[in-house]
Amino acid sequence: MSVGQFGTKGTGTRLFVAYAAASLVPVLALGAVLAHGNQQDGVQRGLAYGRAQAAVIEETAIAPALSGDDLSEGLSSAEKQRLQSATDLAIFRGSVVRLALRSFDGVVVFSDDGSVDGALPPTDPAFVTAAAGGTDVAILDQDVPGRAIRVLQPVIANASGQSVGVLKIYLPYDAVADEVKAATVRTYWRLGAGLGLLYVVLAAISWSTTRRLRRHAAQREHESLHDPLTGVPNRALFRRRIEAATRRDEPGAVVLIDLDRFKEVNDTLGHAAGDELLQVVAQRLRDALRTDDTLARLGCDEFGLLLAGVRDPDEAHEMLRRVRDLLSAEVLLDGVPLTIEASFGVALYPEHASGVESLLRCADSAMYAGKRGTAGIVVYHPSFAPIATHHLIIQRDMRQAIEDDELVLHYQPKVCLDTGRTICQEALLRWQHPTQGLLPPGDFLPAVEQSGLIDPLTEWVLRRALADCDRWTAAGQDWDVAVNVSARNLDAEDFPRTVTDLVAASGVDPRRLHLEITETALAIDVRTVARTLEALALQGIGVALDDFGVGYASLSHLRSLSLSEVKIDRAFVSGIEHSDEDREVVRSLILLAHGLGLKVTAEGVETSSAGVWLRSAGCDSAQGYHFARPAPWADLPCQPGDPGIVRPRTAETLEAPA
């Protein structure tokens, strides 16, 4: 169990205790209120009992004994005798403790024991109430032995029906109190049982609630620290693990892994296939690691490894070669077999850095160096520049390069295989960097395509290529010009208008401009690309599908999109001299394209025998080092009168086979 889980469990227990205590407070308060209310109810029952008993005694014993005269004149002997007889039995039985009759001026005219002690003054509120025709009832623990119910009420003589005085009577309360107490105890037991059951229910609810909260908190914590797609730790947890590892006095390695061409898979086969590929990669990496190592997914197609106990580059290389071998096994996605390739960047601690940020930057730099070179596994060296900084620097310098006209175009001819004549020049971008010299596009285009610079850069290339086309036309050459465009260009709504405006401004016939796109560009949004290509075709601008055969674009694109040409990738062309399979693939691609009305160009032709075979297979044109390497405009054979035939190889190598 992780530290976070212990923390969550402890927090949940404390929450439950607090919840249970908080629930107990209202339960106890409710019990106290109910108990007090029950006690008050008992008192009220006693008072009501006293009121009723006094009324009965007054009506059945006292009133019949009186003649109806005002008691202020005293009682006759007969009245006293009748009262004494009526009250002796009640006093004897204990149903009455004491009894007295008083006139309205407060004089005691009769008492059961003949005593006048304890008489209330006429001004007492209780006496005033009774004299006015009301009844006052109170429970007292003085005036008489024990507790008693004192009742003061008017005496109504039966003979006259008029109030003639005030009756004060003390009734025994102990029996009533015992009954009330017994009823109260029973009520307390019922109340206690009910409140106890209520508390148990509340405690169960609180326990269930806190348990759900603990589970929810644990789930949220897990989600916050793990990748939802693959289930492995995410960047936040990876950083924690690195920080914890670097605090221990042990060596290790931080490895960043970036999948090659993942975007192409995602764009062409769909996001579902891309997600499946990421899950396969995560499982293979998990299977290849030791129990003490950590695997994390850091981004879209980037993974991280924390390798414990790795001491030197050789040990890191040996481990990662095994990981790469397991990772690179072929996988079938959506019916398409793929080989997973990746670049590994390694930073050792504490040799290269000891902080989390520094280690990640070092591993980033090593991984980027691996992508630029041929080595799949690269260990950090201080000479490497951090990738983020490198990209930012490229983007900054590229803005300046466009303004300062540091960019140049080289051209590689496309040759008609039937005639050997150059029919088109493909513009290839180069950067004449002020400090690094001439840079190929692979050194700067990845950084540029991640920014908004790709649009002004493409416009620059189109403008310069069209201007060069106009210049060689003026020199007597009728070559077309081809320009590569990015997938992001095709996704721009105003791209067709931009191209049309540039062509119109150059004065070049739109039919002489050819745009080249890759299969990846077709997958960004097929409908958007279709509209863009159709708009270009309406202006007479041709579009060629470059590197055909190595991507994952559907063959239906050849039928549904406004294409004019396909260019077979060099990966197939380079094998036609020694591979029957490659020859069959190329022959099939040529037949397929021709069947759809498309022209075919073969890329990467480097030998005369390859050119001869392609001509015999029906290929229309070809490019490659066998004909000419890319060269600046000034080195092209475009002087007046030059027929544009590629020499010296073409004359002897493009003859039809015997």
C-alpha cells in the first residue's frame, strides 16, 4: 500500500470519528429535549390530576354541606358537622392531606384539623385567582409533610349556586409522582432505545459515507497520479518517484522514450488504433522492466522509465536494448502490421544531474539527439542542447531567416523515362544558417511545423520557386516546378487562394506548378483536404502524392481525391534490382495508378538498371542520384539552347532493354 493510501485511510478514519461525534451531539440534544419535555408532561399530568380531584371533592363533599351563605359570616354548627363528616373519611383514606375553607377576606372558617396555620394572605396571587373564580394549582414540598398538590378554587354552594368562599386543599403527590416516574422511566427506555437505534443508523450512514469518501478520495488520488488509458503512473507521479530515488544514495537512470511516427498512425488509422498502440507499448514496456523500475506515460506518445541501480552507460544500453527488442515486435492494428520504433534518451544520476528538472532536461536532450541521428538509444552528453530550448531557438532564428533571406532552394530534376528529358524540377528547401552552415530540412522543419511559421515559410518557398520557374522559362526551358507542402498548409481554409494569388503574381502558368503532399497530410481531415485539392485542381494546379506505399492511407484516396500523380517511395524502388517482391509491388502500384488516370514517378533511382526496369514496367518518370543530385538554381542546365537532357548518364542508361 502506498503512502498516499495510508494517508487516505487515516484521513477517512478521522473523518468517521468526527462524523460520529457530530452525529452524537444532536442525538444527545434531542434526547435531553425529549426528556425535559416528558418531565414537564409528568408535572402537567400531576397538576391536572390535582385540579380534577379538587373539583370532585368540592362538588361532592364541600358544596352539599354548605347552606349557600357567604362564608364571611361564618359557618353554622350543622355546616361544620357536615363538613367534618364529609372530610374525615377522605383524610383518613389519605386521598386528602389537608383541607380548609376561607372567606373572601381570608379568614379560615373551616379546616380539617381546626388549625389556621399556613393561611395565605388575601393578597397572594393564588388566593386572588381563586377568589376571582379561577383555579390555582401548584406542587409544593413545604407547608405539609412530603410533596403535595395544593389547589385553590372557589366554593360554589349548591343551595345558591353562588361562590361563597375559597377552598384550599392539599392532595398527596407521592403516588402521582411515583406513577409519573414509572411512566417517565418507561418513556426514557423507549426514548433511549429509539435514540440509540437512530444513532446506530446515523453511525452506519456515516461509516458508509466516509468509506465511499475514502474510496472516492483514493480513486481521485489514483486518477491524479496515473494515466487513464494505460494505467501506468503519469508525469506527476514519475517526478515524485525520481525525486525520491535521487534522495537515496544509489545510482540510477532516467529514460525518456518517444515513439517514432506515432502521429502518422493516429492520423491514418484513427485515434482508437492509436490508443490501442499506446496500450500495447505500455504493456510491453511493463513486461520488460524489473519490479523495482518505474514506467510512466508522460504525454501523447512519450513514456518515461526510472531504472534503479544503473551505474554506467554500458549497463543502461544493455538493459534498453532488451526493452527495445521486446517493444519492436510487430503488432497488427486495424488489419495493418506495424513495427513499433522509438527513440530512447538516457540521463544517469547523480553523474549527469541530481535534480528532477535537470534529469528530465538531460534525458530530453539525449532523446532529441537520438531522433536526429541513427542511434535509437542515446546517453546524455553535456554537448547536447535541451530539446525545448533547441526548438524555441530554431523558431526564433527561422523568423529572422525569412526576413534576412537566409533560405535557399535546391532543385532535383524529374526525368521522363521515355525521352530522358527533364520535365520538372522539385524545389528542396535549405537553410544557409549564419553560424551552422547549410542545414537540411530535417534539422529545422520539425520545429517549424509545430509553430505558426509553417505558413509564411511555405509562402516563401512557393514565391521563390515560382520566380525561379519564370527565370528558367525566360532562359528557354519549359520545366515545371514542384513544391512540397505541409499537412498544416492543407488544413488552412485560405490555402488555395494563397497559392492562386502567388501563381497569378508570378505570371507562371498554373499548370506548371505541382504540389507534393504525403499520405499523412491526407489523414488530418479528409473532407478538408478534398476541398483544398479540388480548389487547386480547378485552377490547373497538379497535386502529387509523395512517398506512396509506405504510409497507411487508404487506396480509396487515389480514387476520391483530386490527385494528378503518385510518387513511389524509394523504399520499394531501391529493392527492384534484387527483390522479386519489390518488383511486384512497384509493378502493381504503377498499374493501379495508371488505371486511375494518374501519372507515376519513381523516387530514389540510383542505377541505370533500375531506370531501365522502371521504363519497361511503364513508369512515366523518375528521380534519383542516378540522374542528378539536388543543386542550386545557378547550377541547373538552363542556359538558352540547352535542351534540358540530363547528362551524361541518361543517354546510355535509358535505352530500352534488349
